[in-house]
Amino acid sequence: MDHFSGGGPSQLDGLKIRYASSYGDILATFGATPVALSLTKSYEALDSGLIDCTQAYGYLVKPMKLNEVANNFVIFDAGTLQSFGLVMNLDAFEALSEDTQAELLKLGRELTEYNASAVRKSNQGAIAGFAATEDDGVKVSYLTSTAKTDLQEASNEQIDKWLKEAEQAGIDGQSLLDAYKTLLAENLKKYGES
């Protein structure tokens, strides 16, 4: 990741980047070449030059030894890619008492919040500790407000594309998006942005 110092998305032009989710399409908007690759193969891919950059949470950098093959960590802060779900047969769920159903839904929300808090704490701790030693220090860079705006505009294009696909599939994507934005605003108010 030596090519990218946090100045802005234009510095992604020409870079081969291992991506996750729809970020590949967003990165391609700025001239990057998205590479579909498992995160577990990032070390070898960075070391061999197959890729220039990889997306990863901060808390995974040292356990996966990515700091041995990359010395810059750019914080995009564009949202999390992880999800955590427990699935239950609807008939089995509806066979439970209303109190038990309510308790399961409450516990599900608590588990999600606990998991998000733990991941966030681990991530922030890892990022704070990157430059702790000279031997394995990782330079941390942040996007400028202009760069964040550029990324948001590229993200909006992907959202518009998804809304059209949802509509074609008979799904009310706008209602889902509105509900998501409402929940996001509530959680940002509750937990903050950092």
C-alpha cells in the first residue's frame, strides 16, 4: 500500500486491490483493478505483487502478518462489511410463546450490539497500536473530507444500481434503504462515528 498515502481516491488509479462486497465496483470507479481473492490469501498476494492493497479490518493486520508485506493502513471508514445472523425456522419461531419470541428478538439485538462493540474496540486498539514499535510499525492515514465525498458519490451510484435491481426483482428497495438509514442514524447517535 505504499502507493496510497491517504490523499484521495484518485491515488487508487492503477492499483490492484483485493476487495470485499460491492467495494470492488466502487474502487473500480477510481481506476483500481478489483481482485476477487480471499483475505486469507492476501499475505502471499501482497508479497508476490499479485495485489498492491487489500481490504482488512485493523485487528486482522498483525494476526495475519499483513504488516510484514504492507506498511500503510488507510482508514476508509465507509462502513462495516460483516454481518452476524442466527436463522430459525419460522414455524418453530411462531410455535413459541409471544414472551419467548420477544426475548429471542431482544437477545438477538443485544448480541448484534455486543459483537459490533467488541469488533470496534478491537479495531481501534489495533490501529492505535500499529506504530508501537519501529520494527513492525504501520503508518495510519485518513481520507480527506473531499476524498470521503468522492467515495460517497461512487457509493451512491452503487446504491442507485441496487435500487433498480431490487425494483426489477419486485422488491421495495427504497423502503429497505429508508429503514436502514433510520437505524444507521439511531446507532450513530447512540454509539458515535469513531
